[in-house]
Amino acid sequence: MKEYIKAVLGRLAADGKEYGIAVVALFIYTVVTNLIFHAFCPLIIFCGIPCPGCGISRATAYFLTGRWQQAWQMNPMIFPIVAAAVYFGWNRYLLGRKARGIKVIIIVLAVLLVAVYAVRMYLYFPNRVPYVYTENNMLAHLYLFWRQMLHQVVG
């Protein structure tokens, strides 16, 4: 049993070394964008429109605290994403083998994410969180800036 735990911890440590810089960079990005823009998603920050992944972070928090209905309402794709993550983690860390078919699973998840996004944008945009328009975005500010510049030049 000690050898097994040692092997699992070794695989976790190896992945931590390989992907640690990316995790730290993502953490810094998250803190900075939330402090400056009060958002995480680059699409919301730039143009104010939610992306296919909008609501996944909140859905994850709801899922982990057992509030599955709220997780579903935030983004129903959390359930297959969690299933894929468990499948990957089980194979990679506990069994010590490559997760078979993971590339296909990721492609299917991406296609489903976009399909669910399209349907939910059609049904809920812009009146239901997380499918709302964020007015305080960079594109809107650029538009207002250029409009003022043009008004000063012409008018």
C-alpha cells in the first residue's frame, strides 16, 4: 500500500513540476483580471458577450457543494466535464496509465459545450446569468473613445 501511495504522489508531483508554471500563470491571470475587470473570461472583458465556458467556474463551485440543480442552471456541461475529469484522474493517477480515448472525449466535450452555448444563448441571452451582456467592456470603451474623438474633429 505504501508503494502504491508513493507512486500516486510521484505522478502528482511529476505533473506539478511539468504544469506548475501554467497553474501559477493562470492563478495570476485570474487575480489580475478579476481585480481590474471583475471578470475572468477574455471574451467578456473584450466585448461583453459570454463565452461557451461562461458559468463553468460557478457551476463547479455549486457541484462541489452538492447544489446540483444550481450547477445545472449555471452550465449543464459541468456534469460531463466532471465525469471526464474523474475518468482522466482515475486512470492517470490511481491506475498509472494513459486515459484511453481522452482526445475524443475532449473533442466531444468541446462540440457539446458550443452546442449547449448556442441553445442557451438563443433561449436566455441577455436576461439570465451567466448569459448576460456586460456593458463595461473594452470594445464599448473603445467605441465611446472613437466616437468622442470623431465628434471633436467633425463637430
